[in-house]
Amino acid sequence: MKWMIRVDMEGLTGVVDMAQVVPGASEFAFGKQMLKHDLLAVIDGLLQREDDRVVLYDIHFYGRNVDFDWLDPRVSAICGKPNYTPANGSFLDASFDGVVLLGLHAKAETPGAVLNHNYEHDIRSIHVNGLCVGEIGLEALMAGEAGVPLVLVTADDEGCRETEALLPGTLTACVKESRGIAAALCYSPAVTGPLLTKAAAACADAARRLQPFTVAGPIELALRFKPGALLDKLRGTMAAHMVGADRFVIRGDSVIAAWEQYLIAKA
Ligand SMILES: [Zn+2]
């Protein structure tokens, strides 16, 4: 089977602070170590047969967080910051059997959820046709538009709860329990490794029963921002989409197309 793992870092084993996940920050080496740990465990569960394939897409910061010395030959990776256009379909197409979100976290302003946010920390909320989503929901919708189901999310307990409420049936693997925005009760890697492998090994069955997640009709993407430099910039580059002091509404034929308009406007 063919899988895509979208790689984030805030929801990895042991990670509780931005200093562990921002490239160049003081404890980033620890974050990378935990990324390797969780990725290896999930890849181990996904690659059951010789012809199984995994494509990693590193969506965290500059997309250069995955070390390559240990990658299985059946794994390739999209790294760096690619040109994002509707034509690339978020690098997904119907040849994939399922998407795994690795190291995810709850959406912004989820009370008590460790490292909760929506992509840039300036985005207070994201609504797609009225449905409030964070990164988990938006990534699931983009995969859904490509005809691919979201099969597994690895995250803290709040990220897992958010997944289960929005996407019943999607598998979750919880590596820590939130104890606030910068704290969690973290399970030992000796526990999360086998847990992640077991969850990944269940993906083949899940992919057969799960449907791609989509919303009907033309897309209305509403984004609300905190005050700051990004909002100031978007007031210029997305003036036509502005509704009120801190809100933008983008319309498009698809979630991918609407999100792309935002990515271009903020670049
Ligand atoms: Zn994230």
C-alpha cells in the first residue's frame, strides 16, 4: 500500500515546549531525536510488505526536520518549502491509500492543550463552511479532496480527542496527556514506540473502511487573526477578503485552492 505521513513536531513523544521544535532553538536537537523515534515506529508499522511505500511530507517550519541517514529505501520525503499551487493538490492523489498525521496537536485556543495552535501562531480560528477546524481538520479536508482518507493521527490526548470528535473511525495514538500550553504527562518512548507501531499496523484495515473527509459545495474559508505583523501584512495583501478588523473570508472551488490563496498572500 502507499501512504503519506505529514510530519509535524508539537505532538511528538516528550515534546512540551516550542524551544524543542523551532529550528535553531536551544533544545531543537531533542525534538529531532523524538521525531526520529516516532517516525521510525510509525514507518515500522506501515511497511508490512516489500511493495509498501511511504512518502513523508515535512510540513513543520522550513520542512527540513527529518534526518536521512536512517530512512528505509521504501520511504521518500518532500522536504523544504515547495511552491504551493492547487495543481499539486497538496502532493496527494488517488494513488495513496491513506494519510497519517504525525506529531499533531489540538487547534488554537483549546483550553489546556499542550502547544495548541493553527499553523502560524497568529491564526486564532479557521472555519471551513462554518466548521471550526485546526490543522488536523484542515489536513483531513485537503486529503479528502484528493480522495484519500485520514487514517491515523499521533498527538497528545487533546489532539486525539479533537480527531475522534471530528473524524469518527480515524485511528489515534496518544503519546502524552496535556497539562497546559507548555506541559504534559509524557509517556516513555519505550511505551510510545510499540504503541505507534501497533496503530500504524492497523492502518491497512482502517484505510479499507474509512471514507475521504469532505465538505459539500463551494468552499468558504474564514480565518481570524491575533493582532500583529502578519495581520498587518494581510490587511494589504488580502484586503479584498477582509471582513471586520481581524477576519478574512476566502472563497474557492476547493479547500486546497482557498488555502493556497492564503499561503500566497502571507508569503
Ligand atoms: Zn502544527
